[in-house]
Amino acid sequence: MSLDRFSDSLQGGFWVARSGSDHSDFCIHFHENKDHIFDFALRMLGDKQAAGDITQDVFMKLFENRNRIREIQNIRGWLFISARNMCLNHLRDRRKVISMEEIDQEHSNDSAGDNPQLGILKKAMAELDDRFREAVILREFQGFSYSEMAEILQITVSAVRSLLFNARIRLRENYEKIEKARLI
Amino acid sequence: MTDCHKYREMISAIIDGELSENERKLLSDHLAGCEQCSRLLVELREQRNLFSNHTKATLPLAIENVILDKTSSRSPRRTPIGKFISSSYLIPKPVAWVAGALIIALAVFDLLLPAFRESDSSGYGTTQFYPQKIQKVIITDKDIVKTQTYSEKNNL
């Protein structure tokens, strides 16, 4: 038996499945994470339809791997890694700059209307590079620690620190630029 | 204002509470003498405070229902007994298959056994699982006399 087959057999092929990997386990993880994944995808893509599709794909992928759910140490991290990869693929395929208006419309629930600073911040976010935007979203909107971000972004903790600093500086520059343009 | 870049990254990290005690002291010493870095700390804190006003988007119910429908229709239904067994034990699949085959074989054998017995007693079958030999024992007066004679002879 090759090493791969042996590894595969240990991951569920060889053993009789336990109830921990059935639909009820899937439902628990789904209800705990569905809004987080959708929010992340929406802020990454600025497109409600695409964010919904990606959320669906992420959870269908989890469902396909339901026999391995107990072996996955960090389900939330696993879901975000999947969502992030799908979002980046989608952006790569789409090759489209997210329009500022689109972001505003999609997040109309936020109190941007009452708070002009929040509106500018959203526009500044939309103008960030993908890698900066995902770092800011993971930290500011999803509340991940640096070590969790390192796992999701597949970089070192010190690289996360550097990435986040550069993202914040770029965000501040974008913010000032948009604010000046508004005043003119 | 020497090597501010090193401290600027620390400013970003201190906002997130991701600095070690040692780094905290180093940054504190630097901020005491660097107006530019102190201003940056204030600005980044203000920028961060803006994020606290956001509301999280929620997954539309229609998409949620699609996902749940798709996954539940593809999940095998389990009986409560099967669920109990599989939740209590983790056994290798080959062992489970052999055990299952043995149980089925025993059940089939047990079902067929009465049929064999019936066929034998009715005289149609050729296989005899339980041969039965019936002998008739007839006691005559002669036997009783013999017994009496034997008793008398031996003074019993």
C-alpha cells in the first residue's frame, strides 16, 4: 500500500465513519460561520451575487469533506482559507476593479449615510490592493489574531505585521486623497 | 528620529495588542522622543475606531436554504440504532464487513434449520440430523415368573 493510499485510508476510507462527521456536525459549522464567510467574500468582491456563490461553494466543499471534519483542527481557519482562495481566483478571472458605488450599495446597512467618514473609509478600502484589503478585512472586520491571519494567508507572523502596517498606511493615503477630492 | 520604520510597524502592532512586553518598552521610549511617530499612532487609532461602526453582512436566507437543501438531500439517513453504534465505536471497515457477514450467515442457518427438521420427520428428506430409534418393550407374565424365581432362589 503506497503512503498516499495509507494516508487516505486513515482519513476516513478505512474506518467506519462516526456520527461526528454527519450532516448535523456540518450544520453546526455552517450556522456558526456562514455570515462571517459571506461578509468576508462581500467585502473582498463587492458583489453580493458572487459573494453568495462563493459562500455556497465554500460550504459545499466542507460538506464534501464532512468525513474529515473532526480531523480539521481549525474549521473557521479552513473555511477562510477556502473562501480567500476562491475570492482571489474570482478576482483574477474577473479582472475588474470594484467600483466604489458598488461597495457602498452592498454595505448600505452600515451607517455610512450618517457618517461621512465611514463612507470615505469604504471607498478607500475598495481602492486597496487585494492583499492589503484581505489583511484589513481579516483583522478589522473578522477580528483574527496575527497568528490566525498567518495561517489563513500562509505567511509568517512577522510578515502579517508588516503587511498590515503597509495596508494601513495605504488606506490612510487613499482616505486623505478621497477626502481632499470631496472638499474640492 | 533614527530608524523610525522599525517603530512604525510596532505602532500598527500595538493597536492590535500584538506587541511583546519588551517591544512595548522600546516603542514607549521611542514615542517619548519622536513627534512624527506619536502622531502616526493617534491617526491609526482614529482610523481603526472608524471600523467599529460597521455592521456585518448576513447571508441571504435564499442562499442559506439552497445550501441546506443540497447538503441534506445528499446525506444518507441513519437509523437510531446505526447512529448509536457508529457513534460509540470506531472499528476498521474490514472487521465490520466480516462481522456483518457472520451475523447474516448465522441468521440464515438458524432460519433454515427448522425446515430440515420438518423434512426429516415427514419422511421425505434423506438427511437425518436427529436419528430417532423407537423400540417397543413388552413385559409378559413369563418375565415376572422368572423374576420371582430368581428372588426366591437367592432368598431375597
